[in-house]
Amino acid sequence: DIPVQPLLRLICHALNCQRLIGDADPAELISKALACNSVVTTQPADAISIDIFSAAARVLLLAFRSIPAAVRSFWEKLPRRRDRDLVERLVIQSFAPLLVQAEATSAQALLAAQEDKFPDVEAAMVRRPKQLVLQLSREDLKAELCVQLPDAFPLRMAIAEPPEKMPGIPRPRVRNWMLQARQVLAGPKPMGVGRVMLMWARSFALFFEGVEDCPICYNVVHLSTQTIPRKACPTCKHKFHSECLYHWFKSSAKTTCPPRNRRVKTAG
């Protein structure tokens, strides 16, 4: 994230620069800038300050959408508390509402596009104050996953809250799914609320199909590839993600089955 630091510093300066803002309301200026389809001006030269302000607002929005972790790191490392507070207020007033709406829209679209991956489960995303909630139902079983969205999202990270109850599913498996959800939201490359909800919907459905968690990563759905455990060990009969086995063999320099530490038989 180092190369973007000077750009983010310049953007934040522009959005708080009184010479660019003048007597106008900064939040109103940002709202108008983000509502426009273009920042290319056809106005006289004396209106160029508005275009600079608009460009800064739109680039910051793009940065929040594409590299949120880098923007968060930049904000956290600002040396002065006053500067951090200025940026946070700016985000709360003008950017967070748009970004929360974008997360909600993206989550709904992702669940709809992938609904064939959990055919026996009804999955719906609903908005509540400061929350996006995944509602899951299968026959008479119902469950919810709540993702808390702070006022300064995404400067402050979204947090997946443990469900009050997951009927029929052992607590250790729910705990594993929660750890995965938090990794998706807070990892070095956050993947978004929609990805968390899709993985939960698939994990919920696959549990009732009898698919066991991978004994290496302790999850049904692989974090990066979205695959399920298919590689069976002929010794212990556990099934693993192929990616997890590859990483295990490479990092441990062993050819043994991870759960039992016995040698894995290979074809040929």
C-alpha cells in the first residue's frame, strides 16, 4: 500500500481545502460530485477548483471500493489525531452511506447469481440499522448471520457477529465458519460482505448434504477458490481441499496425512 500514500494524502488535503470548498457545504459538494457521471469540465477556467474537488471525491470513492485495506492503513497511520478525525467525519457524512449501499447491492446480486450452489436453502439479505443480515432457511430450520457496519465503514471494518443459534449444527463448526467470515472481512485483502454471505449460505447447505470440513483449514468452502473438500486420503478417508493439501506438503516438507500423520499413498 506504500505507493498510494502520497495520492491519498493529496486527496484528503483537497477534500478539506477551504480554498476549494469556499462557502459551500463540503458534504453537499461531495454528494454532487459522486452523483455526476464525469468530472470533465466544460466550464470556464475559474470553475476548475470544483473539478479538482470532484475528481478527488471520486478517486477516494474508487479507492474505498478497490483497495479499502490500503486506505484504512493510510488513515490509521496519520500522525495527528486531528487529521484522523477530519477524515473519519468526511467518510461518515459522505462516503459510508454510498459504500454500505454498494455492499448491500453486491451481496444481493452475488446470492442471486450463485443460488444454484445452495438449491435446498433459501437465502436472503436484509438491511437493518448498521447491519446487513443473511437469513437462511431450510425446511423448518432458520438461522441468521449479522454483519455489523460501523458509521465510518470502511475506515472501520465490518464485523461478523456470531449467530444466536444455528439449529442442528455443532458449535465447533459454527465457530470455524465465524473465523473464516472474520478473515474474509478483515484479512489483508478483504473480499466483501457478499463473499461472506455466499460462503455461509454454501456452508449451511453443504453441512446438511453431509460434506465435512477440511481437516486442514477447518472449513467447507475454500477461502480463495470457493471449492469444497474432494481429495480423499486412502488411509483415514478424510477429504481435503486440493489447495490445502498442496500447501501442507509444501510448507511441512512431509508426505503424511495431516490428521493422523501417516504417509499418504499416491497413484503410480
